[in-house]
Amino acid sequence: MSDFPFFFTWTAQQGAKPLELTGGEGAWFTTGDGGRWLDLGALSYQVNVGHGNRRIVEAIKRQADQLCISAPNAVFPAKTELANRLLAMAGPQFTKVFFTLGGAEANENALKIARLFTGRLKNIARYRSYHGASMGAVALTGDWRRPAIEPALPGVVHVQDCYCDRCPFGKRVESCARECATNIGDVMKLEQGVSAVFLEPVPGANGVLVPPPEYWPIVRRACDEAGALLVADEVLTGFGRTGKPFGFQHWDVVPDLITVAKGLASGYATIGAVIVHERIAKYFEDHVLAAGLTYYAHPTACAAAVETMKVYDDERLYENAARLGPVLRRELDAVAARIGRGFVRSLGLLGALEVDAPLAQWGVLGKELAARRLSLHVDGKRATAIFAPPLCISEQELVTGMRAFGDAAVAAFGTT
Ligand SMILES: Cc1ncc(COP(=O)(O)O)c(C=O)c1O
């Protein structure tokens, strides 16, 4: 039996790796054993503003003093301000926000909104995707987290990914006709009655699969032809992670629904949202929106999110992510060159190094690096190490961390 009176997630309890977090500042967090870690993963991809931000903590305190409990139909300034900020960030086509407590619930409610609006039951998502752990969201999810609980929500059809380094359609760059994108239109025609297509702008935890520039516009056109909604799951990519406010803003497209969480309050409070396009929002003026939550737009979470968004602006954190994106890319390329192998993919401060060996070996990286007096938090999935530091990281911190990571990679895989 594990020593703890609660479950650890996504693991057999005996295999759990407890992390005794005690605090942190900026790009660093501290642990109970006196450790100080450079956080190259923003914990679970949520700490975009960085650790220990006093402004956000104080905003939560002020809100708790003023109004700490609300009802779903309550109206108060932080709720309205947050919705307005999200709409401004998404663009003029978006007119309403539905609040949730996290990312899975955002996708859960996007599923419902799409179904109510279209009257259709089927959905399309990709294999290399994660959309959350609740029944609907995990049914959308394509990765290993879905099969264990199937059958979940019926009617989700999975399609292949924009995985250019190992193209599922067997194409090379020269011969590629963007089959990964056109296939989605083909599948929609064959399936019929598709309500929505759920896509992460850049699949994050499944390997940072940056799509070719035509990908999203092709899928957008296919959705329009099929009468299906296009949902951008920005839970991981939103709030500057890729160097733009939202990931989809790298391409000339407008989704119908945008789901957000993680960076929205940067982990300082539990909040997510669905940002809704005007044409869909209008439908619910005279149709019941059959969705709701007791803790809809909790005051302290709204206050945390508003302050988080102010911090993004004041500290120009999206710009910092855009500026440091090429630095992360250069350092990843350097690591791949040092170990003489690997695919590098990145957009802004979201990067991946995929090697051709099962990465149980990445598990030793923490120890290897600790031995070099620098502990790094890096997310490792199967054959891929993924990098998503807080957007406040400095160039020097990023370079130091990536070089230390390179040393550990050489220790694990050999060569220079
Ligand atoms: C793209 C994406 N969507 C949804 C989720 C689920 O969010 P949450 O864990 O807040 O439910 C995640 C979490 O990792 C995610 O990366």
C-alpha cells in the first residue's frame, strides 16, 4: 500500500512518484527535501506566469474578503471582467463565455453546446490527443488514457495526426498533399452527422505535433462544408504558450468554440471556460442552454484569472514566449546534434525532442541532473521529452536548463 491516504492519478498506487512541493518563484519550484527545480514543464503545463506570483495571491485574498461564495446566476465585477477579457483575446466574432472548473469540463461543455446547436451526436478527434479525463473528454482523447475506460461517450471517431516526422500517410514533405487535414473532411463525409471536430492547435502532451500552415484552414473549410463545428482545445496552448495569445491565431482561421483552462489562472485557481462564437451564442437566446455547475465562475477563481491576464499584459509574457521560442528551438537542435539522433519540434515555448528509443531512460534524467546540482522538471512521454517552461523564464535560465538537459541526454544516450 502507498503511504498516502489519497490516490495518485494515472498510476498504480505503488508506482506513484510523490512530489512534495513547498513553493517557488518565477521559473523555479522548491521541494520538501530542500530541492530547487528549474521548471521546464510549468508543472502540468499550467504555470504560465511562473511560481509564487504575489499579485495573483493578493487578488485572490482581496476577492475572498469581498465576496467568496457565489451562485451560478450571480453577477459580480470579476466574472464580467474575465469574460470580457477572454472575448477580447479571442476576437470580435466571439460574444459569450461559459465558465467551468478546468479543461476536461470545458471540453465536456463544448460537446454539449455543439450537440445542442447542431442536433448531431458524432464527434471527431485525433489519436495523438488529450482532451481531459471525464467521460466525454476522455472519449475524445486519443492517447493511452482512453482505452482503459471504454466504452465512454459513443460516436467519437478518431483520425490520424499531423505527425510529419512519422507521417501516418507515408508521405514525405515533397509529396505531401496535407492528407492528414483532407482526411478529416473525407471522414466527415463518410460518417455523416458530425457535430464537432476537436483539435488541439498543437497537440501538446502527445508530442508537440506542429501542423503545416494549411492544416487548420483545410479543416475549417471541411467543417463548413459538413455543417460541423470546429473546436480549438486551447487548454494547453492558450495564454501565450506558443508565442501567440491562442495557438489557432498562428493560422488564418476562426474556430466556433475555444476551450481553455490551465494558463487561464496559471494554476493559482481552478477555472476553465468555453469561449463561444456569436452564431452559436445567438442560438441560446431562445433555446435552453442545458448546462451548468454549482461552482460556475467561482469568485476567487475569476479574480485569480483576471489578475493572471493582467500579469500577462504587464510583464509582456506572450512576447517573451515569442522571443524565446527560437532560443528553445536552437537549444533543442543542439541537444539532438549532441546525441546524434532525434526529431525536434517546437512552436514558441512549447518544444519536444523525440528519440528513437523507448524513453524509460528519460526517467533517469531527474537524478542525472540532480547529480549535476541542477534539478530539472521535464515531462517525458514514451519516446519524447516535452518542454513548456513558465513564460517568465529568462533566456539565461532557459539556456542553462537546456544545456544541463543536453548533458543528461548524453549521459543517457551517449556521444558528445
Ligand atoms: C489539451 C488539453 N485539453 C484538456 C485537458 C484537461 O484539462 P484538466 O486536466 O484541467 O481537466 C488537458 C490537460 O492536460 C490538455 O492538455
